[in-house]
Amino acid sequence: MTIHTQEELEGLQRAGRTVADVLRRMAAAIEPGMRTDELDALGERWLADAGAEPAPRLAYGFPGATCISVNEEIAHGIPGARVLRAGDMVNIDVSARLEGFFADTGASTVVPPDSPAKKRVRFATRAALDAALAEVKPGAKFNRIGAAIERVARASGLRIVRNLCSHGVGGALHEEPTEITGYHEPRDRRTMQAGQVFTIEPFLSTKARAAVETGDGWTLVGPAGALTAQYEHTLVVGRHGPIVVTDLRWVH
């Protein structure tokens, strides 16, 4: 999608605020003993209250309203009977369609108590997202996003999950530009254009270099004991930098 009018921008911003608010409320609702399908049911209700449709189910028939990935699970975790325990690292990914616009956001948090190791991975991944956002402007190469993420990962001593990428969004959950890598790809000659809509979503890990699909056909996991975090924004390329339509400042 490319935004051409103020009305389109405002529509996308409404969708972005909705998914960000649902993510905030889901993260705040987490407590030990909660099942992931119970957490997902809250997200589904809050999306419905806002008039939004869960995008994973709408686009792909995903068996949940949101993706909830715990510990060794990196992405696309199916909500179910898994019980959240103290110390679990939990990634929540919320995407939805509202009034014809798709927005996508995600964040990692911990069921208290936290630990220095888990804080380190999350802090670095948030820093990678911020560094990548600073590269967004008309005419910039898309591979600068991956280069920025790579710099932060190296400085933090972490690995990049290389087979999970940022992507276009807005008119659909996944669209052009596709495969915006989380590492520097010198062969990618594409440049950003004013009004383009896409996500930035770095995945940094202590051990994982790739996410591997499990037998359920959805959940992607890393090696046993790996700590992996993801944070995701939906944004528009503005004339002077990114216009972020999701807000994750409250997620820790």
C-alpha cells in the first residue's frame, strides 16, 4: 500500500492504534497460571469491541485471533492449553483489519519475575527497532534497515533470526515490499518511496539463527534454551522520516 491522502493516513492510524491498544492490554493481563488461549480470547474480544477483524485468521485461517509464542517459540505460536509460568518470555503479535486497513504490531514481555538475561535480549531488540526506524526516509535503500539491525545485534552479542523478515502491510497483512531482511543484504537495491506502508520487526536471539517450523504447521521455534525477542511497528514513509502508526513504548 502507498498512502496518498490524509484520509488514508488517518484510516491506517486508527487501525494502528487499535492493534497497539489490544497488545498493550494483553501484555498487562498476563499472569502466572493463565492459558495462552485465555489470553487470546481477551485479545479477540477487544478487537471485536473496536470493530476490527483478526488478520491472521482472516488472511490465512490461523487457529487463533493473535499469535502468542512462549520461550523457545519464536513466532506464530497457536494459542491453546499452554499455561504461562513465572519467568516465561512471551511474544504477542496482534494484527487486524479495521475499515479496510491492515496494521501489525508485536512485542515481547516476561511473566514476572524478570531476569537480566531476558532484559538484555528485549532491550537490544527494541534498540534494533529504533535504529532501523532512524533509517526510514524517501530514497533510502531498504537494506539500510537490516544493516541497522545488524549493527545493534553485533554490539549486543546476539544473533539475528535470518529467515523472518519485515514486510509490506496496509492493504493486506503481507504485501509488497516483501522480504525486508533483518540483516544487511547488499543485493537488495530497492529504495523507499514516500507513502509506502510496511513493518519493521527485528528478531534477536541468544542462540537462534533461523526459526524452524514445528509439526503443527504454524509455530516457529529456536534451539532449546534460546531467548528470542521481537518488536514490531507498522509505519508509513513520511517526507522527513517514519510515521509510526503503532506505539510500543509501554511494553517492557
